[in-house]
Amino acid sequence: MFVDRAVITIRSGKGGAGSVSFRREPYVPDGGPDGGDGGKGGDVMFVADDSLRTLMDFRYKRRYAAQDGQDGTGRKRFGKNGEKLVIKVPPGTVVTDEASGLLIGDLVCAGDGVVAAKGGKGGRGNVNFKSSVRRAPNFAETGGFATERKILLELKLIADVGLIGFPNVGKSTLLSAATSAKPKIGNYPFTTTTPNLGVVELYDTSFVVADIPGLIEGAHTGAGLGTEFLKHIERTKVLIHVVDVSGAEGRDPARDLRLINAELESYTVNLLCKSQLIAANKIDLIGAESAEYLAFKRDAEALGFAVFPVSAVARQGVSDLMNAAAGALARAESASTHPGTGAETEADSPAYFDVSRPEDDPHYRDIEISVDGPVYVLAGLQLLKIFNSTNFNDMGSVRYLYKHIEKSGAADRLRALGLRDGDTIRIRDFEFIWYDE
Ligand SMILES: Nc1nc2c(ncn2[C@@H]2O[C@H](COP(=O)(O)OP(=O)(O)OP(=O)(O)O)[C@@H](O)[C@H]2O)c(=O)[nH]1
Ligand SMILES: [Mg+2]
């Protein structure tokens, strides 16, 4: 099966906590604070890597976590930063935030990378909270939050090589012989109703092949499965035109070749300009020395095509054909100079998902106030972090929290709402008493 879509969960590392510690030295009665800072949590990032072709790996492993930062320790020792996690994906992978559907990054070329979850900041140790009035701060900051989010990975596969031909000539059989794809195969026309993709792996290269529903006369006007699928092959660089040389179905392969090419020409000239190889399939039924095959070969070569005798069912001649396709692809790629028009990128520049940390939020410092009966309720990201770091058994620590509420202007807003000494304040589920300093 060809996987081109996966949903995984990623989690960045949380920041390490700052340390509460005091110097202990012989003959120094009251050593000052020496708690070091916590380390930063690791980021999670995606990087496009040429060694990958599919999203197969993500079917088996669905959770990815970067390392947490280590806590700070005494003697001003910093906690180690958490290691960042680099997740390799194939080039062409689109990384999206699953919940919002917003794009995080479009990793087109090998080496392209994007951070999808930032690690939390390290908390500051108590050594940072020493001041002239607070000689022995008995509190430190907790580490910044870890971020967990679901990520949708999508591999926008553009086939390099397209398999075309009349129904029932063996296109899907050829795809299954050349790749690990398992398309439906049947001895009746229009077995394939939607395109199948597979990856051909050769010694030193690989490429994507698309098998499309059979074409018939009048396809360009909507006959058969119509023009819908011709669009698919429009983006390929090389076509492999599969014909049934056995004539088993009463078909004349040389006539088929001309008919299909006439269809392609009616659809758009662009298709006919592609490099085209002929797979003379079902050769097992007549043999490569047979007069029928040799006549067909002469005919096709006269039209300028290279012909490869193949038995998709017996897997004969398939690797020669695929090597030739790889060569044609390499030539097509070196010849193509598609600088792009520039307009297309400007036209619909997508909305991007913001992967910043809570700390980077423009409203990080805001404090929201509401009143619940006699209780004043406070909420806010920075406030919550300071609140989490507060040691309510330590007056210095509590005072630090009060000061923050005071300095942020929230205290004045509370007083305007009627807050007085001794009233109750709630942050999250925790209530405490307000004392005017
Ligand atoms: N003898 C022989 N039979 C083949 C060969 N390749 C395919 N077939 C048979 O031809 C029939 C059609 O094969 P498919 O691969 O489904 O053909 P298709 O071109 O994908 O057909 P549609 O999807 O209907 O357009 C099946 O019965 C295959 O087993 C071959 O090399 N030799
Ligand atoms: Mg088919």
C-alpha cells in the first residue's frame, strides 16, 4: 500500500525548573541563594530528507517527544537543555496543524525544515530573585510549558512517470511488477477507476509511477473515464505507453498506438511533447522473435519511439524498461527549466499556523479579571506561570506574586472593582487572601 498521509502526535520538551538552594559552606552562617536555572525544553522539528520517499514509517510510530530540560541545581548549576527532536520526512511533505487545519510548513526540497513545537523556557533559579530586601528567596520559577499537538503529514506525490494505454493492456500489472503497489488487476476493461501510485526503486535512483484508468477513443471529449485522468498525466515528465502486442483481444497494437497518441494530441499538445517509451506488453504470448512483434517494433520505431518487449505478468523486461524510464526522466529533468511565473506563489499564499510558545503570545502578560460573588478571579498566561512557581509557605515568594499583580496594574483594576484588604482572590482552583502591602 502506498501511504501518503499520516497523523502523529508531537510533544516538545518542557523547561526544567529553577532550583531553590542556599550556599552551605563551613564557617559561613547564612550562605546566599545559589539555585541555578532549569534548561530549555527541546523543540520538535521536521526536516525533508532525500533518503525517504514515503510516510510509511509514521504508520508504526505515532508519538514523538523531544527531551525535557533538566532542573537547575545548587551551586548555580544550570540544568541541561533538552535535546531537540528532528523528524525526517520525504521531500514534498506538507506539515499541518491537525486541529486548526493551518499550514506549519511545506517542505519541498531536501534540507527544508520547520519547527512544529517549541520547547518550554527554563525556569530561573532562586539566585535570580535575590534583592536588597529579599536576601533568602525561598522560591524559583517552574519551567515553561511543553507543547503537544497533532500533526497531519501529507506527501503530495507528483508522479514522474505515467502509464497510459487502452483498457486491459496490463498497465496495473506493470505497476505491480515494477513497484510494491498492489493495484486491482482484472481481465476486463476499466478495472482501474482511479489512479494508483507506486515507487520504482533502482540501484541509484527512484521515481514515482502513476497507473491511470484506460484511455479510449474519444477520451478527450469525456468518453470512458474521461479527461479527468488526463490531467493526472499532464504533470508527469515521462510516459510509458503500454500496448498489448499479443493481439489477443483482437486489437491491432500499431493502430492502438496511433489512436492513443491522437487522443493525447486532441487533449493538449503538451502531453505529446513528453518523452514516451513503448512497453510492448504480453510478449510471453507471442515471443520477441515473432513476426507480429517485429512488425510492430518496426512501425513504432518509424514513429520515433523506443520499444521494450515486456511481460508484466512474468516480470520480464520490466527492469530494462524502468532503467530506460529513469534515463528519460533524468534527461527531461536536466532539460526542463521551469523558473515558475512568480505569480502563482503570490496568488494564494496560505495562512500559516503560529507555533510560538505561550511566552511569545502577545497576550502573554495580560491579566483577565472577573468577579464570582465575593471572589475575584484572575487568569493570564504569565500570571499562571508565576502562580505555579509560588511557594505559599514562603512570604517572600507570595510577595513576589503580589508584586506582580501590583506592577501589572491588575491590583488597581481590582481595587476599582471593590477589592479590599482581606478579600479572596482565585487563580485556577486556588484561593488566597489579598493583603495590601
Ligand atoms: N499473458 C499476459 N497477460 C497479462 C500481462 N500483463 C497483464 N496481463 C493480463 O491482462 C489483464 C489486464 O491487466 P490489467 O493490469 O488489469 O490491465 P490494465 O491496463 O490496468 O486495465 P484497466 O485498468 O482496465 O485499464 C489481466 O488479466 C492480466 O493478468 C502479460 O504480460 N502477459
Ligand atoms: Mg488497471
